[in-house]
Amino acid sequence: MVGPFIFFDHIGPVDLAKGLPREADVRPHPHIGLSTVTYLFAGEIMHRDSTGIEQAIRPGEINWMTAGGGITHSERFERARREGGPLHGIQSWVALPEEDEETTPSFAHHEGDDLPVHQDRGLWLRLLAGEAFGLRSSVRTHSPLFYVHAALQPGARLELPRQYAERAVYLVSGAVEVGGRAIDPLRMAVFADGDETVIEAQAPSVLMLLGGHPVGDRFIEWNFVSSSRQRIEQAKADWRAGRMRLPDLDNSEFIPLPPDPTRASASAEAH
């Protein structure tokens, strides 16, 4: 984990063909104990969830879904199905503090002035959540953190915020160095407290900056995050038994619970 960030998925970049089959969509599935954070560089995703929300997300916007005690949602590529087009983005998961793990599920969409922008001498950045670089995002979070989309021109420099105990940078594209050491594209560099964190671009570069204060150890299995292994087992049982409500506007199908990884491993060894 880096602060409360427990999962980080780079989506694409990919060009989706017009007429994309529905099987390519992410069907309804559950989450507990976390917030999913979706941010796009290109394309569009249609979100529907069990709180009744239907919300498209487009480049430069944030969908922040807090699962708390349990939520289900789907992510569908309906615009690409109609028109074709690119898809490129990041989805991260933020673990909730122990006292908020069972909070009421909620969803928030943010764009425009909610996500402040700063530009200076070859540096452009958008603050997606938290506080950093003298900016404050309107996104509500449950623990101290920062999450930033940054673009640097060659020679531009940027230092990660010092007020957070855990910090990282993910290089989406381009070439950057920290303390004379290169960060490989599509890799995340994680820094210990007190480490040198001045990033210098060697080429036009796009980065995601993230971090925050730790929230403690977590278990993670499939789409579930919790400080309690027993709570994850309960969530699995609830999903298997159909006790978690599907999105009102997308309830005709769902992703079934995958096989238990330990049981699957034992079965494979037996054969």
C-alpha cells in the first residue's frame, strides 16, 4: 500500500471498435471497504450502481465511489459501442479507515473547478483528491491523501509533497529521473519517508502522483478490501447467495464469485 492506496490499474490505451460486444463491458460486481477512483485520459465509461446512480465519466473527470458496507456497480463502454474510439485511464482503490469501513455506500462525480489546475514553467497538474501544491480538491476523502495527474515538459521539475508519510509516482508515458535514477514507463516508484523525491522530465511525460498517511494493514481478495479476513468471507458469502443488491438500471447479469484461490490451488495439486 501507499498511504491508503491499495490497488492501481492502468486501463489501455486501446482503440475500441464500433460495435464492441457487450461481453467486453465490466458487468455488475460488488465491493466493500474501499473507494474506487476512476480517471480517464481518453474515452468514456458509463457507471451504474446500487445507490441508483447512472453517470458517464469523460477525460479530466473523477468518479469516486465509496463502497463502505457494500455496493455493486457496472462499467460499460456504450459510447465506444455506438461510435468506436479510444479508451485510456486509471482506476485506483483507496482503503477506508477502519472506523469507516462499514460506512453508507455513496457516489460522487467531480469535474471542472472541483479539480484545481496549476501551471508553471513546463509543469501542468490537476489535483484529483486531497491537498497538495497549495491546492485543495473538492473530492471528499476519508483519510489524508493526495492524488495528482501531472504533465511535464523536458527539464521541468516537480517535488512530491513532503507532508505525507508515504508517496509514489507512476509514469504513464515519457521519461523522468529522480535523483539521477530513471523510472521506467508503466512502473510505479515508491518512496520512503525522507527520500529524495524531485522528479525531472527528460522528455514530455505524463505521471500520476499519489500518497497519504497509512490506514493500517488490509486484506484484499477479488473486489473486497477489509481489515478483517472474516468480513471478506462474509462478503463472498453474501455475493454468492445473491444478498447484495444489483444496480437498479443494470440488473440482468452479474460477474459470479471466482473460485476460492486456496481451494483452486489445492484442487490443481491433487490432479
